[in-house]
Amino acid sequence: MADRRARRVPTFVIQLTGLDTKKKIVAKFGPDSVFEKGKPAPQAKASASEKTSEARHATQVAKAKPPIVRKAASAGR
């Protein structure tokens, strides 16, 4: 969707996709898809199963470190 702040989905997008809510359109086509009058719909994004397999290989798990406790600094106050 070109305008995230838009309150409604344009009627030509509803007719083109068959989807009536912004959430459904973004879920199928992605947040950066652009619809133009008189042009075909953009390609749908990869399915969930393809995306999860790619995400497993691409992402690293970040683990939070515990805070450092400095007893000497806090005792002087």
C-alpha cells in the first residue's frame, strides 16, 4: 500500500484483488506493494511456508545479556 495512513481501500483495488480490508491485502501482497489503475496486480509475496524456511536460515538469534552489577560503585553512594 502506497499510503499507510489511508482510511479506506480504493474500490479498484478491491475489484482487482477481491480482498476488502487493508490487513488482508498487506498479508497477501506485502506492505510495499503498489496498485495502479489500468495495470495488473503486483506479484503476491512468498507463501508462509517458503518465508519461514528462508527466515530460519537468514536470521540469527540474539540473546540478551544480563546487566552488570557493580557493587563497589553502588556502595559509595
